[in-house]
Amino acid sequence: MTVVAAYAATSSTGPLTKTTITRRDVGPRDVRFDIHFAGICHSDIHTVRAEWRQPRYPVVPGHEIAGIVTEVGSEVTGFKLGDRVGVGCFVDSCRDCDNCAAGLEQYCIGGGMIGTYNSVGRDGQPTHGGYSGSIVVDENYVLHIPEALPLDAAAPLLCAGITTYSPLRHWNVGPGSRVGVVGLGGLGHMAVKLATAMGAEVTVLSQSLKKMEDGLRLGAKNYHATSEPGTFKKLRNSFDVILNTVSANLDLGRYLEMVDLDGVFVELGAPENPLVVPPFSIIGMRRSIAGSVIGGIAETQEVLDFCAAHGIASEIEVIAPDYINEAYERVVASDVRYRFVIDTESLRS
Ligand SMILES: [Zn+2]
Ligand SMILES: [Zn+2]
């Protein structure tokens, strides 16, 4: 085992503090890499604050991880020393069920995917995430980060990027598609960039016009404030796909009515309360309401390659580990444009 520095939460109320954790020895099919950057996802905050369920402390969050390979097992074929690599939201799955076989490990039904943190690995040990100096992961769950992408701005593609890319692909977004993006945050800004790169006409639906300049710069054609009373009426039947990146409970009926015939409203966030769907808001135009969670390993590689080919990545603010607690407060206050990424250099020495 190797001892590495990390930032961990030990309770739902205290700050994250510097500590040490252990990483397993590299097995025949494992890759060890030095972590260079780790994105801060809102899920990290929900987890450490026990807002979803009681986690198993200490929690070392981080599932947007980018770094450089330092050791490979004897049977590893896909990676070599010095490779630029990443790990997203999960580090293992059953590898046996139909969904795993189809490359949809995020929907594994043979025990479920094993989270990058706050989970238990095959070795029976708790998993720890990217707020640390290095990590050991089975090569089947490691991604290649293309040369064209900077490691820091690539890290958020491993959660925010794939979470928005997968539904855009699944619902066949392309040239001519009309896509609405609800919320311009960590997920929303990636949805705008990706859908635009796919050739869609993108509209941002944000509470106010505060970030309008950014939204248009990122590629959106239109930008509307949902606090404006006329917005919903004006945009009735206007979209083929709406991605909802907001985790608050919305007045869903009004959003659904912006979806056109046979269109879909895709829920990506996890609001606290059940979704309230007025029946006529889906009956009327044969609309669908759906959900989607991250993406499989193959598709995560695809989004990285897609971003490299289109010259896009996440908009980030790089911070030092000792700023994590302050960054959390700012994420909760939506005061980040658009993703915090921790430079983990001080955790490697
Ligand atoms: Zn995430
Ligand atoms: Zn499975």
C-alpha cells in the first residue's frame, strides 16, 4: 500500500481537512497515476454534507480526475508510463450484466457501478476520490485524455461533460435540433458548448439575464430569463430537447410546455422533492420526460475525443486545495464560472 496526502471530510458539518489515505498496490490490470487536477462537482458537496444519505466518513471526494500515469500492472495493455489519463464517477462495475456488456456501466444491474469515492471496491476497501495525490484504478475504467486538451480544463468533462453529452447523443441532437438548456452552471455551460458543437440551435433558460453575455459567447443563439413572465408563453412548443441541469424543484408544467411535438424533457439534476408533472403538459404534444445519469466508459472516451476535435473544454477556475471549503460555499451560491478545479500539486509531494 502507498500512503498519499488527501483532503477529506470527517463529518457532515466540519470543513475538509488535509489528511493521508492509502492506495492499494498496483495489481496486474491496474494503472497508478499522479493526480494533477480534480474538479469540484456539486455531488461532492451533497455527499460530504450527507444531503443524499449518510456517507461513510472519511470522505475524499472528487470524480473529475486528470493526471499522468506513473505505474502500470504487468497485464495492462491500454496504458503506459507518462500517458495523460482521467477517471470519472466510477472505478468499477460488475462487468457481467447486459448493461455492462453494452458499455452502459453507469446502469450496471449486477450490483451497480462502484463510485470513485464513498463506495467499496472489489478489495473490500473504501474508495477515495480525486482530492488526493494519486490513485490506482483498473485500466478498464481509466480514460485517455487527448493531447489537444489541457489537463485542468479536461477534468470536468469526466462528470459535467459526459452527463450532458450522453443525453444529447441518446436523443440524436445534431444540425437542426432545437435544444433548451435550463441553468447555466457547471453542467449547463458544458451542455451549451457540446450541443452547439453538434450543430444544434441552443437556447439558455436561466433565472435571470445575469450570465447572458457568457451564454452567447459559449455558443447559445438565444438566452431567456425564466423569471420574466412572458418567457414560457413565448417559447411554447419551441424545443426538441430540453436538458434540465437545475437541482431545484421547478414548476415543471411550464417547462414541459416549451417542448414541441414528440420532444423530450431530460432531468439531469436530483431535486429534493418528487417531480410534479401535470398530465396535460405531456399528453398534449406527446411529450416525454426522461432522466439520464453520466455515461459509460466508451462514451466518456467519446466525449473527451469529441471535445479535442472541436477545441472545447470546461470553463474553469483553478484553486489550491486549501481553498476547497471556500469554493464549496461559492458553488452552493452559484458563484463560479463555471467549474472549480483543484490543482493537487501540493498533495503529490
Ligand atoms: Zn459529478
Ligand atoms: Zn454490470
